[in-house]
Amino acid sequence: MKNFAKMTLATIVGLIVFSIVAFFFSFAIIGAMASLGDKQPVMPRQAVLKIDMSTFTLSEQSTEANPLDMIMAGGQSVTPIGIYSAINAINAAATDPAVKFIYMKPDGVSGGTAQIEEFRQALENFRSSGKAIVSYIESPGNASYYLASVSDKVFMTPHDGAMNMFNGLSSQMIFLKDILDKIGVNVQLIRHGKYKSAGEMFIRNSSSPENLEQNEAMIDSMWDSWAEQIAQSRGITTEQLNSLINNLKLVDSQDWLENGLVDELLTREQLLEQLANLYVTSSYGKVQTISIQDYALLNEPKSIGTKNKIAVIYAEGNIVDGSDNMQVAGDRFAKIISDVRKDSTVKAVVLRVNSPGGSVLAAEKIKAEVDLLQERVPVIASYGDYAASGGYWISACCDKIYTDATTLTGSIGVFSIIPDFSGTLDKKLHVNVTPVNSNKHSDMYNCLRPLTKAETVYMQKTVENVYTRFTGIVAEGRDMTPEQVESLAQGRVWTGAEA
């Protein structure tokens, strides 16, 4: 029986490595992992690993900093660090005698919820090695305090004035029907799945009960995961934590201290004294530090030229037709998977999925290659922020599926949208259109007239066929009956914890 479980990408790779080493004595990891840069840092003999979350972005893969991103960040270099590289660095620091402890500034954290969750788990594992983590917060937010709470000591500035953004998770649903009506646009939505809500924003002016239900469940599940970990780390109950937030009790830094969310209020100079004391030196000027960016570069996994490898394939982005280099393009990914299958040195594959879905045809091409790959080696799915709709389609039949608690997955449903601009042209722009067709339905997709009843029935049949195919894939991949799948499908999105 194939089961969902909560497990990070780094842990999955580690487990596969453990199994392969027993038989082959060596391994290497291959995959789309770009260099963090050309500069080669130097590791001090004794150092503090400094994690300033405002200076990098947690991403699926490590890449060079984009100059445009630097401009948007006010000229500060914000380096994207792949979650695997970041976790590998923290794991390495746990056993590195040169690393004395971690000093973290979590304010300004950037990354997906699942990536932040995996990063925090790595920090928790670091603490279990016996080394300390010290955090300093000035402008607490949901994600920044979620990370800070894992620390042995959480210090906070005594200076008030910063905005407190630690107030729970929120999302917004936007509905465009009223404005589309004003400009004469009629959006025709054909779907299967009462929870398949991606097109609702165009046909409604408020949420359907089903869409509201699933969104409330998703937000509650994600917050429950974070709140439970925060409360456990700080020695309070989730009820106490939620009460502080719901009743707006955290007005200033003194409130944070009195309610046990931080351990001490320190000015910057006092903080530096604390760090020097932990380093066991007389002044902060003698404290050697190394950034996680540099430490990750020093510890980035490299191929050791062996004949037995694990391939990590990153399926990140929308699933689209063709060979787009920036998305999960069906033709390009089919070739990537085919090339991996033909490589006899690859002994296992991790399919890292971070995709909300997209083209059915592209997903089918990718899944077909994954099926062929599975005939030769184990294929393990690891989910990032999203593995929904097409993202779930391509991975549902993998040998194992591992997810983070805050991953959004499922969305086993199908929809098609065809806008009709005839009202805009006729009533708003006073433009008249006369079609000239070779056949009765030649112009059904030109968006210049509404679909006829027969055309709507035709489109619904197409959607139903795809939905039946989708649920069949899930039933096969998860060892379920069609009835079991149907009870969980209907286009509903689940968090990883729910899934």
C-alpha cells in the first residue's frame, strides 16, 4: 500500500542513499542544481553560522541572484538558495566542529510555506545535535516567528514602532463577474468537480459554499501545523497562542516577553555581547561568522564520479505544452525523464513536484515517461508548495509520495474556460462581426459568440472523459477504488497534512 507521509526532500534523498550504499557502496546526486556563485568562500577555524533571512530567498533550486531582484530589494543581494542546498548546509553544520552555533535573523523571510516548513525542520534537527540556535527579531511576522520559535533563545528588540505582522494566515479570493458583466464579457465555465474553483472568479461575484469550505479548511490546516509547532517550542498551548493573536494582546515587545514568546529584550549592543559570550570571547569583534550562503556553497553536494547515482528531477512551474524552459513543458520534461531512464548509472529517482498543474496533454506525456522510468528504477515523489491538479497527475503513481504539512495537493478535477466577448464588441464597442464558416461549429472557439447548447454538451463530454482518466490514475497509483477516489476528488484541494 502506497502511503502519504510527511518527509522533507533532504530526508527522502538520505533514505534512498542509505539503501543504495548498502549495495553499491557509493552514490552521487544529479539534478538541476545550479551553482550559488563563482566566489569561493573560506571557512574559519571556529565560526558562527549566520542565517539572515532577509539576504536570501528559499527556492526549489539554487540560482544566481537576478539583478532585477537586487534592484527591487534596494540594491541588496538576495540570493535564491535551493531548499536542498540550505538543508544540506544546516545538516553539515550540525556535525561540523568548526561551527559553534547558529545566529538567525528571521525577519524578512521569503519562500513558500512548504520550503519554510522544511527549513524549520532542519533547524530543529540541528538543535538535536546539542548545538544552540539564537534568534533576534525586530519586526515579527507569521513566517519569521515560526522560524524563530525553534531557537534555544529568542531575543527581541526593546524598541517599539515596528509593525507586528504575527496575526495568523490569510488568503483572499477575488471575483470578477460584476466587472466582466459591465464590459460585456461572458465567461463560459465547463467543469467536473464542485470544488474545482479555478474558474469561479470569472463567473461569480462571491464564493460558492464548496469553494469557501475548502479554502477555510486549507487555511486552518496550514495555521494549525505552524501554531502547534510554535506552541510546543515555546511551552504553551495552541489555545493560549491563538488567544493572544485573536485578542490582539501582542501590542509591544513587553507583551511578547510577558507572554513567553521571547526570552529577553536586548538592544543591538546587548545582543552582540550575548553572541560574544556564547562564542566564549571578550568582544563581538573577535567573533568569526560565515553566512549560510557561503556555507552552503562550501558544502554543496557534488558528483564523485561513481557509477551509481540518484537523479533529482525538479518539476517546478505550470505544466504547459511544448518545450518552454521556464515551465514544466511536456515535450522537454518527457525527454529529460527519458534521458534519465536510459542512464544505467541512475539507481533511483526523486521527482520533486512544485506545480499547480496545467495542460492535460503535457501531464500525460510526462506521466507516460514516469511510468516507463518506474519499470527500471524506484521513483519517489517529493512535494513542495504545490502538487495539485496536473502536479498530482504526473506523480500519483510514484512508488512513494512524501509531502510537507502545508503543501497544497489534490485538486483532482477538470475544467475548461471559453470567454465570450460578443457582448463587449456589440454593446460596448459597437463592433459587428459576421462569421464565415466551412462547418457548423468552425467558430466555436473564436470567443466571439456564446457556445450553443450542443457545443456545451460536447465540451462537457471532453471534461468528463479527462476526469474519468484522472480518477483512474489516482485509483491505480494509490491502490484505491474509484468510489474512494471520487469521495476525495471533485476538484478539492487538500493540504499535505489532510492528504
